[in-house]
Amino acid sequence: MALREYRSDAAVAARKTEAMPIGSPAYWVCLALLVATVALAARIASLW
């Protein structure tokens, strides 16, 4: 039963994310964090 609640909560969050306008500051912050994470992962991978 908890899994169903989790799925519905995730679905609600996904719908809210889809409704977020591209010009909002939260969108750009999330995008910057995603790019920084990928860049850090690439840098760590290159060290190995």
C-alpha cells in the first residue's frame, strides 16, 4: 500500500514539474545542478 502512495506522490510531483514554466528560476537552478553533476561525474571518471 505504501508503494501505491509513493507512486501517486511521484505522479503529482511529475505533473507539477511539467507545469513549471521554462523561465522560472527553479527550472534554471535544477538545470544548473544537473549540468554540474554530469560535469563532476565526467571529471571523476577521467581520473580513473
